[in-house]
Amino acid sequence: MFIYLSKKVTTPHDSELQCVSWNQNTDFIAAGGTNGSLRILKLAPAETSNKRHTGADNGIATPTNLSVNKELEAHTGTVLCVCFNEVYQKLTSSDSNGLIVVWSLSNDNWYEDMLNNRNQSRVVSMSWNSDGSRIAIAYQDGMVILGSAEGNRVWHKEMPGQLAACCWSPDGYLILLGFCDGEVHAYDSQGNFMQKLQMTALENVELETALVKDLRKDKIISLCWWAPVAKTKYVDNGGYKHKQTQMFNRPNQNDAAPPRITRQPTTEMLSDRQDGRPRLLIAYEHGVIQLMRNETDTQPVMVRLSQIAIACAAWAPNGGFFAVTGQLSDAPTGERNVVLFYTAHGERIRMLKVQGNAINGCAWDSTGLRCALAIDRHIYFTNIRPNYLWGYCADSVVYTFETAISEFRVIFYDVQQEAHYTKAVRHLENLSCNDEYCIISSRSDEEHGSYLCQLCNGMGTQMDFKYTEVKPEFVELNAEAAVIATEDLFYIWHFNLPKKNSFSFLALQRPSTQQDTIHHLDGSVAGPTLRKKKPTEVICALVVADTYFLAAIESGIVYKFSLTDGSQLHKFPLLTNIEKMYFNCTFTKLVVLTHQAVMRQFDVSEDGLNSIPGAQRTDVWNVKWDHEKDDTLAVMEKTRLFVIRGRETEEPVNSSGYIASFKGLSVRTVMVDQFLQRPEHPERRYIVDIEVKALREAKSMLTRMKVSEATAYIEKNPHPRLWALLAEVALNKGDLATAEHAYVMLKDYQGLQFCKKAQKIDDVHVREAEIYYHLGKIDEAERLFFQADRRDLALEMFKTQQDWFRVLKILQTTTGPGDDQLLKIVYERLGDYFYDRQNWENAIPHYEQSKNLEKLKNCYLRRADYNSLRHLATQLQPGNPLLIELSELFASAGLCEAAVENFLRCDRLNEALDTCIQLNQWEKAVTLSRTHNLKDVDSLLGKYAEALTGSNERTLAAVQLYRRAGKYLQAAKVIYDIAEDERKRGATLLRLKKIYVLGALMVEDYHCQQRIKFADAEKKKDKNADEAQIALSGLLEEDNSVSLEESRMIDSAWRGAEAYHFYMLAQKGLYQGNFDAAMKCAFYLMDFDDLLDPVEVYSVLAITSCATRQFSVASRAFMKLESLSDMAEEEKSAYRTLAIKIFNKYPPSDTVPNLVGCINCEHSIPDYSTICPQCDIRIPMCVVTGRPLFDYQFWLCPICKHRAYEQHISNLKYCPLCHHAIE
């Protein structure tokens, strides 16, 4: 960080300033002092200030002119306190007489709004809460008043002691009150006491120092709790745009936070960080500052300022830093004022000395890039140039910003393309760049190492990476290697890049076993575990050359190490407090920057560094050597850019940008402040190129067309860019001789050839057009070509430029010979243009125009548009290689029909058959095989099905295979084998039914297949054949084509499904108490004792028949049970005993016979009978109820051909047996 004074504003009437405050939303500054002085100031916008002073925007980020400077009149005493209400834009001021004035903003003017005077004591502190609705006013006598923004008193309370300061907590829940004895108490927003804060600062004070310096050890100077600034609700003339800049984008180094008490916020405020950063600052006059994370923090950070009496302390807008103003007690009068800048963790960054007698106030602006200091009668403005994490590599600006706690985004902004790329990084530690690459260092969660270093190019693409145990506090790199260092340790990382290695890089290569060696400054090698002891020598700066690097320590010693093996080459004294070091392009000179912003130059030799006399400069905060000249460098001093060449210094140019590069007589500066205000929306206008004097003067001469003078000037100050500029101007003027001379000096062979070519062109228009074309002025060249009626040259120019859009435009607007062929080429190139950018939609019509079917196929394939691919295949001639490729493409996509069709068009029968087999389209494969007499598919199918057998689940896959091949009987046979195996294993009834239904459906599919086959065959024989004739011939042919076993299987296809279906109906009726239906189902199941267990069937029949008083049926059931041969004698005896008990009581005859007429002969039979004894006809069963069906009107399933009562089937959606949908 570099800090300097940029402006001084003097107040009139000899009033001494006592306080100052800076509005974060509207940028107004309020300063109060003696004699009732209260001034309102405002700095002019940056754009106005820049144009007024420089006439151009050279990166002035901080304005210095005042647009408002007014006196507010209301006070008579000394104004001691001023504070802004950021939300409602009110200003509150108080003086030594106790008068409080509230001012309101309107049209950039402040008007008196409210007055209040308690007339008993003076105000020592005032503070608005975050949402601007409440103000806390602390009086010296202990009175605290809480007021509203409308001017109403909410409550007041007398405190037991005198007050010194007050502030609000960020959530508006607590009010902290600082007492004159140094204690700090916390009260809630209703005035209730909450707790007393632990004040470590009072416990460890140096009493002797405080007494000797006449400073009270308990006097609180500042009490402030950082909170994000709320956005204003004030709107006037479009309102004010709230700016929040990440003033310092470096990561937080301490994430540990103590527990915080749970509290319900009373206000809606901006998101607050929940990391371990201190937010509460308590400053005492004797030079002690206590930093606390919250009001319950028992381990605060203590900052002790030796020999300094504190006057004021204030947080920066982002809460990461704070400023402290005070006076050095041991300095002479007039030189005592100092401003110190600390991190939130109490680490000192910078100290700035300011002239004056007393410094009484300090305030930050909204960006955190400026401070206002109240000193005597003056307001001093200080500019701050932070040490951002940013860099410049490969024409890309690289910077980072934090999106959440420990979550960072690294932006790579390509200056040429004006495009940016984002890379997410967790736990970012460092960022360093050179001309080509960038290294992003972060803490690692992996086991490979504690830190991860990524080498990226200008687009953020990772080129190499390395895990290391060395904290990347310092990272410097060249094109082949990087040095990572912290304290007294360093590690050398040699890149492994995907490009041809240079000889210098080969010289630096070492065996891979030595790549992870960590070195100490003393030359020793660190062990497996790095030592934790604080070293005596700590690295403070690094710089890398081609084969070695320098490491400076705080004591002023510089070590020289080899980049090859890390060995120490030399050690010599230089300067203390070195901050940065920079090598020139040839590594012969070194620039050193110190913490005091002093720049020194040194000549580099083998033995050490020799100081260059007269090269010292002060107030330097940025340096960059010229990439091409070893004696030229660009230097930033405050807001002025100097170019130093040897011992000559050019006139400075106003700029506050950071130097990114210096080459081609142009210094490129980057306004990093502006980039970080809107980090996700970088803009090219924040990058400013500043030309050096030689380039400016040469341009001036050439603009005035003084070519000869410019040539002489360039010969005295030769540079490739100047010669290129002279060549361009000479060509524009038509001075080919001067242009040729310039190209000779440039050693530009192509330029020389062009000059010779131009001299041979007689036509003036054509020559001028060729010159414009050579200079890149395409539009002017095109205009002149058409003026000379050389349409062909214009077309050739655009073809060379690969600008096919312009070629197409010319072809569409004018005509000429050979346009058809050229138009076809143009459409193809335009298609390639869109194809390379993955814009398939726009590429397709251009490929269609060019009739490039190969590339059109690729576009359709990228879009997965197979319909268009099938249409494309129809446009190809049989045998076309592209058609074969499309066929293979269809096969790989599973489109069997399209693949086979196109294979057949190409006479690739075997490929078509293989496709069917691979895609399990066996039916089509069989058809192809029989149609074209190909290899035996049946045997192949059998082998494939056999390979699928094993478990029943795998065997079912073979069933699917047979089904796809149209081999329905083979599939049914396999299914019935599975069913038999499952039946023996005792599978569930439902599973067995499903398997038998599946087998029966295969048989039905076989019937359907045969009907279609024989119908086609009969129609080929006799076109007039009716359906009856076709069906009869089909049945006869079917009987002749199947074996006896297959015939039996066909006849009993549904028998297994019926058995288990009706058995489940019988069980269902039994358990539901519907014994009549259960008995009729069980009676029907007597015919299935080969599939069902007879004991279970006849047991169900015996139980249900007894329950329905059909004892004749029960008698038959018991007789069957007693006659079973595979039943044990004990069981038979039990059944016999049970039968005797039943039939001793009930005779074996039906108690209530229910007779119905036979559906065929009308003979009366019991309603449970399944066969008529008179005519031997089998009575069909209802698949819904399980009862015999005696109605003449019934429902018939079109698939399984089973029947059901219409009144019962009407409530169902599917057939109960085969589950076919009922229409």
C-alpha cells in the first residue's frame, strides 16, 4: 500500500477543525471546528476533474477539485461531533454548548431541519444505527438519549458515570457505551443493561509511560463497530449510485471466530461477514487499541503504538483495515502528526507523516481509496494505492475478488477480444504474473500438500500445477520456473509445459526425485516436517532472473540462489525494508522499492549490486521496465507517470493506473480500482495506453506531413514501432522509397516485397487499393478496387482474408464469370465458420447450398437429428461410401430398419444381417436369411439362446430373443420349462400364473403369425380366396408343420394359467367367506391334479362343500384324499376319522341341491357341475367369479378366448386371466 497527500483545503476565519465525517453514499464531507464553523464539501466527479486538468482520461481514479464548499450556520460554540445518517441523508452536528442540529439534504444543499439543546452538558458522541431509524446521543454527564429519524425521543437514561463514546452494533440490537474510566458496557436497544465488555487494554497498560506522557490510560478516543454501509433511500435528480469497492482484494488470513451469542436482528441490513475478522475497535489516548470480534470476545487483538497519543481511529469501508491518527510524543513541534494504517488483525501496513500542530479527525470515502484528515485549519486528502492481487499476462488483465467467505473468483480479461473468463478458487493465497503465465496459489484440502499452485495462461486454462508445503507468501516466476517462498523457506518449481523446451529450460531441468526439495536461506534443505520456530531472517522480497533469483531479507541482506538446484551463489548487503525488486529485460539492472516509497537503481554484476548515483526517486509506488530496452523504465510517482531513459526523464503524464506493461513505446496502465468496483463486468475503457515522448513527437511530425524531419528524428531515436509508423505514413502518402527504407530498417522482407510489387502497378486506383489492403484498411481498398473495375481483385482480397461473408455479399450483388463454382466454395466455408463455432443450425443451410453432404451429415449427427439423416440417405446413390457410413451410423444408434434398408441398397447383405443380430431383431434376421439365402440364422439363434440359459431370469432373456426372432413355439416351450421348474421349487401362485400366461400368449402369437403367413400364401395362389378357405388351409398346414409335442403344447396352452388362476379364486373365496364360489372353483380344479397338489385342492373342496352343505361333493373329496398313494397312513387315518364324524351326522348327499339346465341339452344338473352327464359337454367357467357359465349371453376375451358373465366383467378394465385391455 502507498499513501500520499493529494489536496489541502483551508477553512476561513482561522477556525481549528475538531472533527470530520465523509458520507459514503453521496460523497459529502462535513468538517466542524471552533467559532461555530461547520463546512460541507464535495469533491468533483472523476470525469470532470480529469478533463479539466489533462483533457483526456489517463486513469485518474481520485478527483481533487471541489464541487461544493459551503458553510452551515447554526452553531456558536466549537463543533465537536458530526455524523451522517446514510439511509435518509441527514447530518447531525453538536457543539461545545450542547446544541444539536439535524440537517437535511435537498438538491445538493443542506438545510436546517431540527434543533435541540439540553443546556446541561455537552455531547461527546453520536451514532446512527444501520437502518438510519435511531440515533444514540451520549452526553458527558452520563445521560443517553435515543431518538428517531423524525426527531422523537424514544427513551433516555442516566448512566452511573461520565460517558466518552457510544456506538451501535451492526444488527442494531446493542448500544455500546464507553465510560470515562475506560470501561465499555453493552445495552440493548430498549436501554436494558446486557453485559460489561472485557477490557484487556486496561489490564496491561504501561502505567509509567502513560504518567510520564501525561496521558490518561483510561480515556477512550474512538469506539466504533464496523458494519456494511446501508444504501441510501434518498432520491434526488436520479439519486446517488452507491459504490462499494473491494478496496483490498487480498484474502483474509484468519478464519477462526469465537462463538457469538444468538440474537434476533431487529433491522434488515446488508449481508455481514461471518469470518473471524475483528470488527469492534476501542482506541485509548495513550496508544493502545483493542480489536474484538464481538462483544463476548475474551481474546481480543491488542495493538500498542509506542510514543504515540491517539487522536482518532476509523474503519475502512470494507472493514479489512482501519486508520489511526495521532501525534508522536518525541518528535519536534509541527512534525508530530502521523496517520497509521493497520489491518483488521492489528498488523501495521504504512505510516504517513503530516505537517501541522494538531490532527483531530479522520474519515474514509466510500471506495476506501481516500482519507480526509482534519489538521489545524486544513482538511488534507490522502490517496491510497492498495497492493491489489492482480497481474497482467498474455494481453490479459488478471484480478480476483471474494464472492463469499474463502470463495474467490479470478477474472481473466482478454484486452484484445474484450472478453473475460472466470475461474473459481477456494482459500486463495496469492496471485503472480509474468509476460506469459499466471500462478494462482491457494490452500489445499487434498493430501498431496498444504498449498496448490496452478500455472494458467491468459484465458485461465491450467497449464501445470504443483502441491507444496511452502506457504506462497512470495511467488515470482519467469517463463520456465517459479520460486515460492515464505519466511526463510523457498521452493523452486520447474514447469512442465506442453511445448518445445528451450535450451535454457533444459539447463534448468533436474531429476524428478529432487523436484520437491525445500530450501532454507542458509542453504540447508528442510526436513519432512517444516520447523515451526520463528526464524531470525525473514524474506521480504523476491525477484527472478533467467538462471538465478534474489531474495532480500528485512535486515538488508540479499541472497543470490541458483534456479537449477537452489544452491546459494552469493550474499551481499543492500538496503533495509525492501518491498519490491525488479529486473530489466537483460537482467543487468535492478530497481529496488522500499517501504518508504524510495526507488533505487543498481547495476548487476557477478559479485553483487552497484548503486547507480543520481537514480534515487521518492514517492514511487509502481515500476515497470521496458520489454525491449534495458535502460528505460516507467515509474509511478503519486499521480504522475514518468518515463526514465538512462539519466533522462521525460515530462510526466497524469495517471493513477497500475502499470501493466511497457513495450512498443507505450505504457499500458490498468485502473484496477475501477475493475474491482464492478468485478464481474470488466470494461476496456479502464485500460489506458500512454505513449512515450518519442512516439508522441514522431506522430506529431508525421501528422503535419513532415516526413523528412520525422525520418531524421527516427534515425536518431530508432525503434521498430517508429519505423513501422513511418512506413505506414509513407505508404499512405504514396512515398514508396521512404516506405522501403523504413522496411529495410525493420528487416521486414514482406514489406520490401510489397513495395516492389506496388512500384510495378500502373493503375493509380489499384495501387492505392493494394496499399490500403497492405495496411489493413479493407473498406477503402474494396472501394478503390470497384472504382478501378477490378471486382476480381476485391474478391481475391477477401478470399485471402478469409472474409467469406464479404465474398458472398459481392457475389449476391454483382455478377461475373465463375460465380457458380465460387459460390459453392463460399457456402462451404461459411458452413465451416458456423460449424467451428458449434452453431449447427446456421451451418446446415450453408452446407445444403454447397451440396457438401459429408459435412451436412456431421451437422445432423451433432444435433442428433436422425430423421434428417434418413432423409439424407434417400438422396444418395446406391453404393455411395457415405451411404455405407450412414448405415453404420444407424446401426450404432439402434435404428435397425434404417440401417438394414441402406445396407441392402449398398448390396451389403452380411452387414445387414449382422446388424439385425446385434440389435436382437431376429425376426428380421430370419426373413433376410431366407430371402437372400444367407447363413443359417436358426442355428446361430439357438447358440445365442443357449448362452443365455442358466438361471430362470437369464432364461427369460432367451425367451425374449426367440420372441424377437418370431420363434414363438420355442419361446413358449422355454417358458413352460421355467414354469415347471418354478412349480417344483414352490414359487408363489401369482408368479406361476404369470409364467403360464406368458407361455400361452406366445402360443397365441404363433397362431397370429401363422394366420398372416398362410393368408399371404393363399392370396398369392388364389386372389379370390375367402377367409374360411384361408383358415381351413392354415389349420391343415399347421397340423403338418408341428411336431406331436408342439401340438400337445398348443392344445393345452392355457391349461396351466387356468389352474393357478382358478386356484387363487378358490383361495380368495375361502378366506373371504364366499364358500359357494370357492367350492365351484375347487370342483373345477379336480381336473388339474397334475399341476396342483391334490391334497390342497381336495382339502379346499372338502372344506367349502361342507360349508355349503353339498355333502355328496364332500364325500367324493374325502374318498379322494383317503385314496392318495403318496400320503402317510397317519394323515389318511386322520381324514378317515374326520369323514366318519361328518357323515355320521350328515348323509353324503346334497342338502340343498341347486339345479340348472345344461346349455346344450337342457338336462338338469347341479350348478357346480362342469360336465353334463347327459350330453358330455364341458361347461365353460367364468374367469371373474370361477363359477360355471350357463348364460347364453356372455363376454369372450379376444386373446385367451375365455368367458365371463357380462354383469361381472363390466366393472373390470382388463381380462382377469390374460390381462388384455377390455375395450
